[in-house]
Amino acid sequence: MVTVRPDGAFSVNSVGLDRAPFPLSFSLAEGAGHWVVHATAAQAAELADVLAHAAKDTIVVVDVATNSFLDEEYVQWRPSRIAAAQGTTCASHQLGALATGVVGLGDEMLVMRCDELTGFLDGWSPYELALVGVPNRPNGDQLDELALAVGTARHDRPVLPTLPGCRLWYSGHDDCYVRVESSDLGPCLAVLGRLLTLLAGSALVVDAVPVEVAEPADTLVETLVAESRQWIGRLGDVSRNAVTVSLSATSEPWRLAQPLPDRVDRTAVYDVVGATWRLTAPQRHG
């Protein structure tokens, strides 16, 4: 079960001047032996366990920006101070001149076991976060090499192929936009399953009380991705017993300025009582 909170990404974000609900969007691509997902809407904390599982061993936080931890001069705390306040066991690595003037790379890296990530992100919001999953505990020279690779990567292309030995790249923007790159398809499918769960849960939150929502089975997510690698979803009918998510397959990734499609190709239904998901039969369009 996933705890969906009232301040989750689908609840606090909106689109346009009329503040329309923010849609689920999911786009999957493959290249150079890696999988890349661009998606909305999820906060880093809402994906923490998914990312930790994908990293498998060690996580290196390479960049973090937040308004949640500021000193009396309104300057952000250093990542290591944030980690200490969160009770996170980690090592700090100073980058110094390596990070000077480099967008997307902080001047301090944090190295932690993957099971520390959920606690590190609990209760606060980074509006920028980038992290890497590595198979072993890197030494100082390896961290410098990683920083150099991240700092020189072109972010309009997949980043993970430029990070030898790494198995995960995550970048979050505005605590809403998600980019996940993985050497394994599984974590990318898990992102889609989590997005469905978070969207359905956002409709069930009442009086600011968190709710527990079951995730869809792997087979449901695999069915969707087999039909299309790009989906847009929005809430349909909602009752105390069921939540429906209307899903539209698209030929291109969704962008913020684009209108949402009218046609519905699939409907995912969450049974609140039974805590189960099902897909309706594909819609036929004449």
C-alpha cells in the first residue's frame, strides 16, 4: 500500500489560469541500452522507495535545491546539514571548483545507502533534486569523476549512458516533473504504476487525512506499455467505492502548454473496497 498525502503533487499542482487539475503524463523511450521516462506529477518523496529499489545499493545525491531549509539570511542549508536534521546516515563529499558555474551540480555530494533515501526526503520538498544509483560505495576519486561526467552531460540527451557503471539517474523539477533513467525496464514501469496510485489517491483524500492506496499489478502496467509508450491520464468518475482514471495514448510526450486529448483509449478503475485495479477493454474509435 502507498500512503497518499493531501499535499502530494497531484493535489497541489494545477494547469493554466483556471487551475485545471494536473494530468498524469508518462513517456517511455529506449536508447543506448537504457530506458528513459519523462512523467508528471510526482514529488521526489512520493517516488523515494521506487528509486531506492532501482538503485539497489548506493545513492549519490548530486544536486538539491529547496526552500524548506533556510538559515536566518534565507540561504539554503548545505545538503549535509539537511541530512543531519533528517537523521540520515550519509557521507559528504565536497566538490569545490568542480561544481563552480555548473548547472545541475551542487558543491557537495551526499553518499548514502539506498534505504536511507525515504527518510532523507520525508517531510520536505526539494524543488530541484538529482541523484545517481551506483552499485558500490564510491571513493573520492570516483565521486569526482562522477561529478565531472554529470557536469558535462547534455541534458537534452540521456544522461545515464555517460555515467559508466551507474544504474539509475533521477532528476526532479518543481517537485512535479520527473525524469528517470534506468538500465532496467522495471523501475520505469514502477513509475507508471505509482503515478496511477497517486492520482487515484488524490481523489480519495478527505479533510487533509492521508489515505492508503494499493498499487496496480505489474501485468496491468505492462499491458498499458505494450499498447503505447506514452499516456496521459486524468480523473474520471469518483465515488467512495471506486475511482476511474481516463487514459489516452498519445504519439508524442505531453507538454504543459498542450491541451489534453478528448479521446479515451483505456480506463483504469480502482476498487476502493477491494483495493484492486482493473483495466476496461480498449476503446474503439471509428
